[in-house]
Amino acid sequence: MDLVTRDWHLFSIRGEHFLFNSLGSLYQLDEEARSAMDTLYRGGPLDISEDVYGEIEEILSSYKPLEIYEPEDLRLKSLCLNVSHSCNMSCSYCFATHNLSYRMSLMPLEIACRAIDFLIDSSKDIKNIEIDFFGGEPLLNLEVVKNATIYGKTRALNSGKNLRFTLTTNGLLLDSKTLDLLDELEISIVLSLDGGEDTHNKFRRLLNGGGSFKTILPNAKELAERRQDGGYYIRGTYTAETLNFSDSFKKFVDFGFRYISLEPVVTNDPKLSIREEHLPVLRAEYQKIAEECLSRDVKFFHFELPMEEGACLPRLARGCGAGVEYMAVTPSGELYPCHQFVGYEGFKLGDLYTGHIDESLRKQFLRLNSIDSKEACNNCWVRYLCGGGCLANNYIMSKNITEPYSTGCEIQKMRIEYALWLRAKKSLEVKV
Amino acid sequence: MKKHIRVILDSPIAKKEEIEKCQECQTPCRSACKTSMTVGNLVCEVKKSVGKWTW
């Protein structure tokens, strides 16, 4: 009996044992089957009962690797518009700090409209496309957000496109009147909040150094109250100094938030950076969140794995689309592979004024978007749920976009294990 | 006879209907995660409710 280890993953959570294969099968194993699988993994001789042997042989032989359709090229389908490189906060871990207030700080409407034209034209036969208003703080340029959205909706209607909008905000200016407008314009919202007052104010500070929590919380609560069926995420960042992020999750649930995401900071700052030695603590934190998700009606972004309704295999075998399907636009109309590459001159893809695109750089990103191009990913069990990691994170951590950020990989695997565990628990609840 | 292995998910990715050359699914690094893209969180665009403006 042969086991191709890159296609199978054996893991245990709270004394329960599971086996996952890369095409999405999930099995629960008793101790005898787990022990046998563990022996197979280590290449040792099997000394097990016939019935266990038969069951293992049956599932291993049922797995047939598939040939994956890989398109020769990809269309642009999503643009991140940095409508403001100014910000009304000064968060100490912000990856965009080097962009703020450099060159033109607010995007003029003309650039925003030109970007929308570029997206609609470049997407060609793709129907579903997206715009994300980002920054800096995009609500500092609300008039352009409003008029660009109206322009985009009209252009999309006339072009037969389904154009969706998202806005990522620190929430300071998200008052009732602004929410009215964003509701009317049907713009999904991501609001940054790190946790309770102490956790949030530790890094997310106002320009005068004061805490921002007390201003933002009522706005976040109103957002959640209005959008009980979705259309928002409360998104927090955890760091080496705020590793107890399950407490933040519980606070969010108590505040009435239903759609929650908590992310590790990606930085080289030794005080804040998540390191390998933190992984056991993170595992315990993710486990607490998973347990909370079992009993509460909330959605934690990374535990949402729509296996049956999710993307098909050709999509799952590709990465984030940076530089090809996805680009970021600066206030002055420069194009970068994604929002995290903005400001790194070596990664400037082109600009909207001349329409010039650096095809050599674009093709480099096209190649890196394929799982097959990365040896480490190609041999990893989680490749079709991860997509190959974040190229920008690789660059931030090692100045090399092709070198995987290994701690990030371990966090990804951990989250997927808990997502699968949750899936198993919920599936068994339904069967009972 | 007691089973040692219970099936929870049976190859959902392999069994999923593939719409050849569809390419409609969005880029996974959406605002909800902005620092960590995850293709496994995507929902098939073709199966989404028509006209739905949220994710």
C-alpha cells in the first residue's frame, strides 16, 4: 500500500483523529486506524487487522490525481483603488506607512474613472469584477468613492458586467450619514478593529497619539446592526504583543459582530513579528475560536471553507492573482501587483496615463500564480485550499517573492485544520 | 462490523462541476483578509445568488 504524502494529511484535535486529502475528502479515524496511517506515513511495516487494512486501502485507492486545466493567460478582474494615501490614524504596524502622503495623497475622480474603464476593458469576457476602495483611509475621499461607484455601476450596466464594491476603513468617519450612503451604494465594508479597548488602542492610535477605540466602537456596532445578513467584516490584526486574540474574538461576538476576521501582522519588527515559537500559542487561540464558532452564530473568515460550493480545481490551483487578475492603483494612477507592493518601485507594473504595462513583470507574476511553479507548495497537502501563499508577505519577510514565508504557511495549515475540524463537528451534529 | 474510518467529506473538490475556462471566481485576497489570501474561502461565482452585492 503506497501513500503519496503530499496528497494526504493526518491530524488530531482534542483527541479526535482526521485524515484529509488534497481533493477535499475528510475522514475521521479511530485510534487503530490513526496508528496504522501514522505508520504508513513513516514508511514502517504495517501490523494491523485485516478490516483496518481493507478500509485504509479502500480510501487510498479511491484517490485519483486530476489533470488540471491551466489557462495560458488570465484576465484582470479586480482592482484595489488607493483613493487616499492620507490617513487620520497612525497605527504602528501599518504596512502602508511608507506610502502615506507620498506624491499625490487623494485620488482625483478622473483617475478613479480611468481605473474603472481599465478594469472593464481588461476583464474582456469576465462578467464578475470587483473594486476595493483602500488607502490610507478611503473615507477621507468620500466624494470620489461616491462618484466613482456611481460611474462604475453605470459602466458595468452598459457593459453587461456584475461589478461589486468593497471599502476598507478604520471606522473613525463611519457615522450614520456615511453608512446611509454606503448602504445605498451597496458597498461591502471591512472595518479594522483589533479587539477590546486595551488591545485596540495599543497600536491603532489617532494622529495625536490618543486611543481610537471609543470613537470607532459605536460606528462598528451600528454597521453590524444594519447588516445582520452580511456585507461587512470586522477585521483585526494580532501581533507578538497581542497573541490572546481569541479574547478579541469573544469580545467581538459580545459586541454583536457576526462576521469576523483576525489576522497575524506581517512585519520584520522583532517586537511585533509572529515567530515560530509563537505557533503553539496560536494553535491554542485558534482552537478557542473554533470552539466558540461551534456554539455561536458567527462566521470567522478563515474557518469558512465552502468545499461543495467553492471554487473549482483550476481556480484552486492558482494563487491570489496579484499582478495579473488583481492590481492596485495609486492616487496618481500608477499600477502595482497588489496593495502591499504599492510604493516598491521595482514592482511598478505600469500606469493608467500611458496605458503602459511591464509585460515582463506581469508574466513573472502570472507564472508565480501557478501552484506548479512553487516546489514547496506543489508538495504541500493544503495547496488547493491555500493557493500558494502571499507573494507580498514573502517579499516583506525575505525580500524574495519566491521564498515562502514559512511561519505564515504554518499558520495557514493550522487554520485549515481547525476549519476542517469544525466542518466535521457540524457534519456529525447534523447526522445525529 | 465496527468501522474504523468514517467519511465526512467525499472528494468535494474533485466532484465539483468544472466550468471549463470559466475564470469567473474572484481574487481571494479580498478585504476581509488583506494580508493572507486563501483560495479555499472562495465561493463559486456561478453558484452565487444573481445580483448579490455582498461577498
